[in-house]
Amino acid sequence: MDLEAVKKRKFPRVGGCFKLALDGCFGSEDAALTSPYANDPNNVGVLYYSQEEINDFVIRANRMGLQIAMHAIGDRAVEQAVTAYEAAMADYPREDARHVLIHCCMATPEQLDRIASLKLCVAVQSPFIFWKQEPQEYLDRILGPERAGALNPLGQLQRRGVVMGDGSDGPCTMPNPLAAMANAVSHPDAEARMERLDALRMITYNPAYMSFDEHERGSLTEGKIADFVVLSDDPLTAPDIRAIQIQALYLAGKKYDGKTPGVMGLLRCSVHNRLFRRAFI
């Protein structure tokens, strides 16, 4: 949240899941909820900042032209984040800010509409669906079946035109994009399921768009950096997306051989790439 340090280092964005975590999580029962936890009527979770503090920060960061990302899991934290983004964009409108809401696990339909209206991007985590560390029976117990069944509203966001980038939230879950895609298309809530092509974009093009890198990476397009994998089957038609194997990895158009270069090798590669690398097709 140190905007002077961001300005000094000429960073294009600020935020994340540490200092800008607005609430906790379901595992520790401190994600901020509008209504109390089902297993504890005295617990509505925790908001780590006041609305005034977050509004002030987001307004200042937005005026600086920064892209902002904030962690919000419960619906009360989502409300705080969306309210701050609304205040910032009313203060200093920007056409293509691509501000980010991280997680957005629980949100009301009205909040989803406001997210779409603001053209926010959402960094979602499909691996949280069917996650063994927070199994459905646990979520049902602490949230109640109705709220627990409506978590991670991917399909609802997608149908509203919200750009979502999928991630693992590692090391919480394993970084396996194909497994994440499989979760997105088989969400236990039919309303939250995504079509395969949309889920594929969510693990490829959309993350590049969210970091303003869509002109360099994110799709197999002439002129972009040739980082890609060769798969054993087509994820749009394969009977089991999770069973697809990665057969080869290419970085900047060159096949990765899996050899570990060591510390000195990494340093040499870094210097060489900075001086000579032509990363485009």
C-alpha cells in the first residue's frame, strides 16, 4: 500500500493478497460475511480496514494511474472493495484501468452487476472448487448449504461479461490449469458452470489481458511470444480434461528439455535474454 514506493520504482500496479487482503478466508472462518456464520451466530468474520481507509487508498492509487488488486472472499469484503472502486472511478474516471478483485468467492447478484458495470477483472481460483482442504461438508456446516452451494460464481460473472483470470492461489492448491479448467466446466452449481472455450480462455488469454500483456502473450497468434504447451488431447472435446497430458513445453519458440541449468546457468540465461533475446515468432 506504499504508493510512494510504487511511484519511485515505477511499478504499473499495486496490491495483492497480503497487505491488501480486506478479509480472511473460510478455512479460518474469518472471511467477512454480511450474515453470520451458520455455526456461530456471533461471527461475521473480519474486515481489516475501514471503508474510509480503503476508499482513500483506492482513490489515490487510481489517480496515479495504477492498476489495483485487492483480496476479498466474503460478500461483506466484496462490498467494501466494490464500493471503493466505485468511489475511485467517480473521482477520476479511467476507460481501461482493469482494476482487479481477487477471489470474489461469495457475492450477491447485485454485487456481480456492479463488478460488471465497473469493468473490473476478477482473479478467480477454480481449484477452490472440490478443494480437499475446504470440503463441501465443511462449507455447508459453516455457511449453510445455500451459501456454500453458491460459492465461486464463475458462470454468473462470465455471462455478465466480466474478464476472469484463473489461478491456483499457490501454494494453497497445486498449479494445474487443466484441472482448474475441468473444475470450471463441472462446477457443482449448474448456474456457475462455464463453457469449455470460456474456461480455456480463463487460463490462457484472460490472465495476459489482466496484466496488460495481451499483445505479447495469451494466445497462439503471429507476433506474440511463443510460450506454449503441446497437449495429448483437445481440451474442448476430450472426455476427461483432467486426464490430458502435457507432452512438450516451448518457451520463446524453443522446446524446453527439462534440464536444470544451475545458478550460474540461470544467471547466464538472464543476461543473454536481456541483451539478445528475440522472444517473438
